Amino acid sequence: MDLLKKLEECAARYEQVQKDVLDPELVKDQKKYKETMRENGYLGEVCALYEEYKKVLQGIEDAKEMITAEDDAEMKEMAREELHELEEKQPKLEEEIKLKLIPPDPLDEKNIILEIRSAAGGDEASLFVRDMWEMYCHLAERKGWKCETMEAQETEVGGFNKIVTSMSGKFVYGTLRWESGVHRVQRVPATEAQGRLQTSTVTVAVLPEAEETEIEIKPGDVRIDVMRAGGPGGQCVNTTDSAVRLTHIPTGLVVIQQDEKSQIKNKEKAFRVLRARLFDLEESKKQAERAAARSSMVGSGARSEKIRTYNYPQDRVTDHRINYSAHNLPSFMMGNMDDMLDALNVYAKEEQLAAVGE
């Protein structure tokens, strides 16, 4: 990659985009306006690094000239020290620039629908579903994201067989996109009288939430059934036909929504989930096509892939895709997981960069 040439192209494009931003006609097309503002912000960051890079290159050149031309020994030594610092800084800055030159994915700005389900492990798996859900909710709270529970299937021990939550805010999908997969927990369950270690698994799916304009669902493609909500007995039993089941005939996808007492609200939520799943299907096909020539460990997003282990006796959480371990598991489960999320994003970008260079 000719780094300077690429940066010069970005600077020229930034100049044009800044002119586009000032065009009063731009706001009339909201989609184009959002895309232009996103590109403007991204190119602004690239150009700031470009300016810093030019200063480093110029500084190296000046320091070399001073070492050659200067007679004063003290000045020569100062120039050598400065040259050493700048030459150490240059490769680090170049790596940062290369990663930044990978354009952001427009999906990164999207809100998400987060689905967490128990897999192997019975009651203990359902309890860990709750722990995982609380972990992501703590993270969302710190980042100022809004959470809304779409569906929750509680178990008698206080866990969840399944919980579906929408999360909205800044850069939600970009932050959590690599969380999809199988998460394994190793700990002594609270329900275990003998104190034996148990291994359980839960699955996580992170679905970018689609706008109505992005996914068209034809009325004839969806069968809508209404029924009474199931669940625990007592006062919680719904006595009206408020639960909604959507069946998308072309794909066979089924969405059941029953958390709301209102059939209209359940139907609205069900369509949101269905749109997200259909959008995810389309994106998965595109990713599979792009990855046909190159397999990405982080980017495969396979639902069956075991991606992470939470080992309570060892106070350790390990992401197997990047061989990254963090300790202080209680803090991690409180949503303090930024270091791991950042490492996953950097690794994914490095793989993209390697793919570009091939």
C-alpha cells in the first residue's frame, strides 16, 4: 500500500465532502445527508492522522539534516535524540493509519436486537443467560444506550431460557457485532449441593436492526396467527388472544411475541424482530460471499462457533478467536469488557487489512 498516495486521495476527497456538507440542498435527502456526514467525520479523523504523519516525516528529515550540517556537539546530540523518538513513532503511527484507512461499516451505527438463549446445561445455563443479559445491560448503561426487553422466557430457578432485547444508541452494532456465537461457562452452580464444577453453554445472536425501508416484507409473504400467551400460572396468565406468531413463508422464519398485553404492540415488536432476522440473513449471505476466498476467525459469526469461555474458579474469561484472556471476572460480568471488545475490533480490522494486501 502506497500510504502517502492513499492519504493524499483521502485529503482531496475530504475537501470535496466539506463543500458538499455546506450545500443547503443536501438536507433535503436525509439518507444522503447521513451518509455524507458519516463520511465527513471519518475523513476528518484520517486527515488529522495525515497531518501528524507529515509532521513526523518532516521532523525526521530536519533532524537528519541537522546531524549532518551542525557543528555543535550538543545540538547534534539533541537532533539524534529527536530522530530516535520520531523513528520509533513512525511505524506505530503508520499501523494506526492503516487501520483507520479501512472505511467504517455503515452497519456499525445500527441499533441491535440481542438474543440470548440457553443451550447445554439445564437450569445452570438459564441462570447464565440472565448473567449474560445483565452484563450487556451494564455495558449499555455505561455507554448511555437504551434497552428494551422484547421477549423473556423465565425459568423457575430465576434464569431465562431465552431473552430478546433491543439496544439503541451510538455505535451499538459496531461495539457488539463480534459477540454472536456460543459462550461457555465453567463454575459450580448455585443449585449444585456437591460443589461439582459444571460446564454450560448459551448462544448469543447480535442482529442489526433494519429500517422498514431496508427490508420490504410483502403482506402475502407473512402468515399472522394470534393466540393466548403462555407462561407461568396465576395472575400472569393472559386471558385474551394477545400473543402474535409471524411465519415468513419464503424463509420459514417464525417469530412469536407475547410479552405485551396488547396484540398491536406484540405484532409491532414481532415485525421488528422479523425484519432484523431477514436483514441478518441477507448480510450473512454477503459476508459468506466475501469470505469465500479468505476465512476470517472473528468475522465468521457462526452461531455454532464456541467463541468464549468464562472460567469462574480461575477468575478468567478467554476469547478463543484471538486467544485473549482477561482476569477479574466479576468486573467483566459487570460490563467492564471494553478491552476485549476493542481487541476483537482491532483484530478484525487487521484481518481486513491483510486481505486488502493480498
